[in-house]
Amino acid sequence: MKRTTKSDANAAAVAATACCPPANQKQDLRPVEGPKADAELALLAKAVGHPARVQILRLLLRRQTCVCGDIVDELPLAQSTVSQHLKVLKDAGLIRGEIDGPRVCYCVEPRTLRRLRALMGGL
């Protein structure tokens, strides 16, 4: 069993901060109706239109920190399938991924998630 040292904990905290900087709390004043909003909602809805991607978002939200490599362990899917789902979520702007050595660490993009909630509330 490996002992966690203070430097290990500090390195993990720095990595989490680098991947997931503080959320942008600036209010989003873009309209929730109209052609641009409809296209944006369609894009985001398509990104969350698969149960595995919803599970990934929930996992990242529960952790509230960067997740590196643990996502595959949490889902009954192959690594390549999880990677494809992560790509869809990242392309839609719902998550962000930062390279950390040989792996990528992921976290939720809170501003985009708030935007999705606003667009859904505008239906």
C-alpha cells in the first residue's frame, strides 16, 4: 500500500486546479430563444443524448475535481467507447480535458452546463 505524502497531495491539488480553474460566475445574458439559441440547444442536447454521456457528466459533477483515468473504471464500457463519449462532450463544450503526462484529466465546464439549463428552461 502506497503512503500518500504531503508533496503527493500538493501535486494532486495543483493538477486539479490546472484542469478545473474556478468557475466563471459571470452572468450569461445571451437569449434563450431564437435561431442561434435553438441551434445551440440542439447541439448540447445531442451531446447529452446518450445515457453513457449523462453518466459521465454525473460522475464528473459528483467528484467536483479533475478525473484522470477513473472514468473507464466507473462505466461498463470499453476504453475506446468512453473516449468517444468524452470527445463528444468536449466538442460540445460541456467538459474540458487537460493533458497530464500520458493521460487526460477531465472536469465539467460549469458555464456551458448553466447555459444548457437556461436553454432547457426556455422551452
